[in-house]
Amino acid sequence: MENKDKDKVPAKGRAAGGKRRTYMAPGLLDLTLRLRAGAAWTVVEFTGGRSSGYGNHWAGFATDDPVLAYLIESSPEFKSGRIIRGRDED
């Protein structure tokens, strides 16, 4: 069965030409960020942090959603430096 309307669906995220943005939480192994957008709330999980004798790796989160990126960059945690921007990917 074929989807004949496939070309009519608008592209999202990276397919629409957006970049994948990476955010880091310096010094933290995990972080749960609760963001408010009007009357709605969303939760962003920064994970992947680890610490060993070989060094530290900060918790991170990556998204290609421009709305979520805007919410993160508008948050008090980003403005205070608790969250920083990492490298963007094409």
C-alpha cells in the first residue's frame, strides 16, 4: 500500500532545513528542566553525564525543533549560564 499524499506532508526538523542544536549542563550528570510555554509545560531531560578518573562529561540534550530550542534559550537556566549551547550540526 502506497502513501500517495506523502509529498503533501510538510517537512519538520532537519528535513525542513533546520539545524540540530546541542545544549550542555556544565558540571551536572543529569538535569530535568521544566519549561513553561503559555499555559502548557514541557519537560526536557539532560542525560548522558558521567564522571570517572579519565575525566568528566556533562549532561546534554539535542533537538532539531526550533520551538523547543527557543524555549530552552528563553529559560532562566540558559540566561544564568546553567545551560550552555554546544555545537550545531547540519
